[in-house]
Amino acid sequence: MKRFAALYTALDRTTRTTAKVEALAAYLAEAPEPDRLWTVALLSGRRPRRAVTATRLREWAAERAGLPLWLFEDCYPVVGDLAETIALVLPPPAQDSDLSLSARMTDILAMAAMDEPARKAAILDAWDSLGGTERFLYTKLLTGGFRVGVSQTLMTRALARATGQDEAELAHRLMGDWTPATTSWQTLIEAPDPAAALSRPYPFYLAYQIEGPPEALGVPADWIAEYKWDGIRGQLIARGGVHFLWSRGEDLITDRFPELAVARDFLPAGTVLDGEILAWKDGRPLPFAALQTRIGRKTVSKRLLAETPAAFVAYDLLEDGGTDIRARPLAERRARVEEIIAGVPPGGPLRLSPVLPFDDWQDLARTRGAARAAEAEGVMLKRADAPYLAGRKKGDWWKWKLDPLTVDAVMIYAQAGHGRRATLYTDFTFAVRDGEALVPVTKAYSGLTDAEFREITAWVRKNTLQRFGPVRQVAPELVFEIAFEGIRASPRHKSGLALRFPRMARWRRDKPAAEANTLDDLKALLEAPDRDAGSEGQRGA
Amino acid sequence: MRRRRAECNRPGPGPRYSRAMSVLSVTEHGLYCPAGDFYIDPWAPVDRALITHGHSDHARPGHRRYLATDTGAPVIRHRLGAIALETIRYAETRRIGAAMVSFHPAGHVPGSAQIRVEVAGEVWVVSGDYKPGPDGLSEPFEPVPCHTFISECTFGLPVFRWRPQAQVMAEIRDWWAENAAQGQASLLGAYALGKAQRLLVGLGDSGGPILTHGAIEATCRVMRAQGIALPDTVPVTPETDPRTHPGALVLAPPSALGSTWARRFGQASTGLASGWMALRGVRRRRAADRGFVLSDHADWDGLNAAIRATGAERVLMTHGYTGPFRRWLAEQGYDAGIVATAWEGETTEGDAE
Ligand SMILES: [Zn+2]
Ligand SMILES: [Zn+2]
């Protein structure tokens, strides 16, 4: 665990990608193979489920530290992280142990089958044999909340450097639903594995939000436009007589969408389609909220299938007749997608995402403006001659989403942030005017710079009216422009409204509270076409 | 919103000390002793001020008469200019009105004091800022038996536990050596009064050059003049060419770290020495490359031990995590309360002291 803690410290200490890749590559070249495998698993988001509830951890840590629970609870908001709070309050370790990362992880996995007294004893024993960063990391791993600022792309780069293998090949190998319990370093990284290769998806290519007017992209003829759908990004694979459906979160979700089994019958062998999974009924997509009813279900009832059928809307082809064609230009790949979908019975769950024709950018702007009516979030622009890249790369794929809705609202409550922002007030509640009163409408916690949060934090300290635990009620004076993606009626909220994806667009220093928007202004937006959908996650391009 | 400030700055919920305070009580000017007609570290101008130490939240300008320790006085004079300042030695007893006062080492910075006030056999001690562990520079903290102890609790939560100073100094040396090996300067942020000199004493025998920001050098000069031995430093002036001191350690106030002043050192590695560096969130937010956990205040164990050593039955908390710490003490059987003062602990921003 010491070696892993040293790696974590090195990664945590720097923001420079070269330094991160260097530290990680050195670790992946030198650490014992089971530890490397676990590190790759953890850095690719394959964290074991939480082994014990946060409530128990708090109780046991407070008990072990000889502190009343309330005092532990008072420490937590100051530190901003449960595992760190635990690591800090516990007495120094009585024993010195250097069990490896993989040994610790195996112990954690074994806890699922233990009864509570045994689990408690195991955890207390581990706490008592780990110091500083190791204890913090161990507790993070227990809670399932381990994170470090290394993207999958950086990790793959480091792995390529450590093993001398090709980066894209490694990215391919790392996909899929493996865990350190189901594979080994040799199998996953070193050995060829034809069976696993059958289900293996390609890394998704991700688009950036366009930054300025689309005119900057040059000639319209160089670009292909499609709707930006509001569903789940997916890859549909048909190989060797079986099919697989992957979501962008790299989850194998084949069983959740049984209607897509038609892929076996109608897609040529060795086909990999990139597209969007949408709830689709009566010839049009349903709002994302409808698709959400399908996501969480491992088994799908006939009734649900009838009520909320799903479709795979294809827009790219990555593998054709068993050949990786990602290097071919998009125009060519699209032409093949169209041929393949043309061979599928119409009106079924395999559909084509149409190309949106446009002569000039004005023309496309009009199409985008009407995207909401097509249940889309905007349009996508893809360079016609571009290959299919892996990960988020700027230049060839752009999303041009509808402008967010905005409202000027007054800050009324402030709460300290977590982790990096534990000593700053970053979580705010905003209200709009309703006659003389202020009605809370939303919370938001992102969108400002650290410098702005610092300034607001100083202001909050001086303008607190009342405290409720960690929450401060502040003088209703600061006005912020809140951007959001949708609005819907919600009887659960005092205002009768709920905003979707709210964030602070800017601090309106120029506006007094008396000029903030009113509840009636917001209600007027409800009349507008429905833009409501569900949660983010694996969605979109 | 200025008008609200007075109420809003007060510590959060929890019992305030409301009983008649026989020896000391809080007025709008500060902590007041009616028997001696003086104030301790007052925050508004008064006739007679007893000053625990030179940090700006304790030693403020505008009082008619000052009393401070002889070793603390030079820095106070340096910071406040021409003031009427009388000095007193540690443990020397002086009568002021009906009160007997004496100053005792607080271990916070050189010359820092706890102030003992005795009125008609009733003894109160005001801690000022304090640190029980020795730092190699300040006169070591001495517990002073009393009936009522008025204590700071800047780091009054059990997540704050300092490691031995030698370990932290070794960490800083390693960081400095690593940077020097790569030809980089090591820019270390620390308070100009106390922390900077403590680092100097702890690191001065490393052999490498130590450069100082003007604010720190000025304080060093005052201390050297009063006979405190500090390792040699090279003051940074507009003419200083960093290339002539490759791999140097540069001591600067925390606020200078991201400034144009710091730019002259090019690709320097930056560090901060503060108790707040114990928290990962603060470490990351402060955007220094490294955080070293080093404070001139008592940690959780230090506070508890110091309070126990006074033998006091009543403990009143001034600044820091007063709410939880008061409750903790009450549960330990103390008569514990909170007095609202304008004093600050070590701040996360490092602009107050
Ligand atoms: Zn101080
Ligand atoms: Zn202070």
C-alpha cells in the first residue's frame, strides 16, 4: 500500500500531465502485477462497491478515536471528506504493515460476505496498521469513493509507456466489464484474448461544445450535420452471431434493451455501430425521462417494453465486415451506415440518424432553433473527411447545443463546498422575487472561478444573518445569472418549479436584488416547449 | 451591509459567557479589566493596552499607552511606529490599579506572552495565541495555574495534530534539495513574524542560500538587533539577480507567492507552511506545489494538555472552533464558555496573523 500511496501523492501533487504520466508509467512498470492490475482498474473507474455504510464508518472511527460522534460530525464539514476526516482523527497506527494494494483490495472484497462484527474488526485492524495517506486511501477505497485526477486517456498513455504497447490497442483492451477478480494482468494486458475480443467496443469519440459562431469552422460543404440527441450514447456490436450493446460509461447493457437483439438478424457479421439509444414511440423520440425508466432495469417487463420501446439511432460505423474502419473518412463511413440500415426492416428499433442538409450556416442555425421540436438538444457538426478518433479531441466533432435558458436570481443561503473547496462557500441557494417575498427556486454550485468563490466567501462571512448547521442564511443582495437546460412543474418544490442542470453563468455585480427575475418570469418559461429530461451521466456525445 | 458586521462576525451558536465577569469582561473595545482599568489586546483605541504579541490582530495602533514584554516590544515598535510602550520581563509582577499583572511565555512567536491578571485572589490568564511545543526560537510555553483560562482554539478540532517539528523540517529540506537539484528555486510562503524566523532557524544549517522578501527581512533585522541569533539571509531587492543564487530557498509572505514579485524566480517550486496544510482541500485550493503542516498555534492535543495544566475550572474560548471546543470541554467537566473577540487565528489566506 505504501507504493500505491506514494503514487497517489505524486499524482495528487501535480497538475502537469507529463509529470502524472511519468509517475504512473514508472509505477505500472515496477509494481507487482496484481497491484498494477488493481491500479488500472481503479483509474478506469472499476471501483468495488462500498463495503460498509458511511454511518458505520463514522461511528467506528469516532469510537476508536475516543471522540463523541457529534464532534466527529463537526469535523467532517471542515475537512470536507469523510475518508480524510477519519484518517485525521484516528490515533497514530500501533502496528506497521505493508500489505500490498491488491491484498488490501482482496480484504475489502471479502468484507461483503462478513457479518458486521467481523467487518468492524477487519476495518479497525487495518486503520491501526496504516498511517497518513495510506489510511486515507484505504478508507476511500472502502467507501467506494476513490478518485484521482487522472483521465482514462492519461492512464492509457502511461500504460503504453510502461508496456511498450500501442496506446489505441490498450484502450481497446481496457474496455469491457472485467474486474481484477475476473482477469489477470497477463490476460488483460499482455496475452491475446480472442473470446474477449468478440465483445470489445471501441473507445468513443467525444465532441466539444462549439465555442464561437459556426462560421469559424469554414465552408459548410466540409461538414456533416446531425441532431444532437438526448439519449444514451451507445455502441451496437454484431460479431460471430451474437450482439452486444455498450453505453458510453463502458457498461455492457445488452440485456436491458432486448428489442435490439434484431441486430443479430439484420446486421452483417462484424458490424460495430456508434449511435444513440433513445426511447422511441409512434415515429418519434420520447423525452429522456422516459428512457430513464428503462436504464435501471436489469429485467424488462412486457408492459414496459410496450409502453416505452427503445431504438438505436445509428450515425457512425466503426467496424465493417470485421475490419476496423475508423481511419476512413466520416463521409465514407456514413455512406456505409446508410446502406446497412437500409437493409434493416423499416419502423423497427434500428434507425438512422438523418443527415441534416444545409446550404449555409444561417440555414443550419434555423434547423438548430427547431431542434427542440424534434426532441433533440441541438445539432452536431462533424468534419466529413475526419477519421474516428478516441476520446475527447478538439477539431472534428462539435456539438452546437441550444442556448441555455437563464434567470437572474438572488443568493439567499450559502454552504461550504467539499474536498478542494472545503473552506470556501460554493454551494448556494437562489431565489426569485414574488411580490415582496423571495421564493427559493434552485441550488447551484458551479460556474464561478476560485477567485470569485473566495470573494463571495469573504462576503458571506460578513453578511450572515443566521446559521443552520453548515448553512448560512445571507443578506439577500448578490444577484447571479443562473443558466439551466430545462424547467418543469414540480409540486415538491416550494416554487412549484424545478430547473434542470442549473449552474452559475456569471455574477451580476451590476444588478441589485430588486431587479432580479420574478416567479412569474419563470412560470412563463413553463409554457415554452418541453425541454425536460433526466440526469447526466453517460449521455450525449 | 457594514452595519450588520458587528453581529455577524461573532462566533456561531453555543452559550455565550454571560455571568458577571469579576476580573475581565468584554466591552466593545476589547477584553477589559475593571480593577486595573486596562485592556488586553484591544481592537478599538483605549487608554491602556496590555499586548500579548505583535501580530496585527493583537497589537493595533491608536492606544495611548502600551505594555508588552521586553523581547516582544521591538517588533511591536517596528510595526506600530512611535507609540508609548513600556516593557515588562516574563514573570515580573506589576500592580495596575487593584490588579496584579504578569506576562508568561506563550511559545507562539519570540516575545509572545500569556497575561496573568490577579484581582483579590482570583486569577485569570489570557492565552493570546500559543503553542505548547518548542520551536527552537520562541521562549517555550509555560502553563500558568489559574482559576479562569481564556484560551484561543484556532485549531480546536481533533483533525489537527502536528507532527514533531523535526519531521516537517526534514520534509522541507528534501523538497528544497529536490528543487535545487533541478536548478529550481524553492519559494516558501510563511508569516513574516514568527513562522519565517522559525523556518530560518530550522533550515539555516542546510548550507544553501536563503533569500528573504522585504517584509520578512525587516522583521529579521529587528530580531537580530535585539540579540536573537538568526542564520544569514540575502534580502531580495529590485537589483537581485536570482541566477546568482541558483537553487535558493526564498522565504516570502504567503500573499507574495503568486505575485509579480515572485515571477523573478522563474519556474520556482512553491510551498506553504501553515497548520491549514493539514487539510487536503486547503492544500489544493491554495495552488502551491507543496503544503507543509507547520503552525504557531496549539493543535488539538496541545490545547487539551495546556488547558489541563492550568488547573482552571473555567475555560473561555476566544477564536477558532469555539462552538465545538466549548462543548467538548463542557463534556469533560469544565465550566466552559465563549467570549467573542476580534482576534483571529492563523488564517487560510495568510494575510492576517
Ligand atoms: Zn498571533
Ligand atoms: Zn491571533
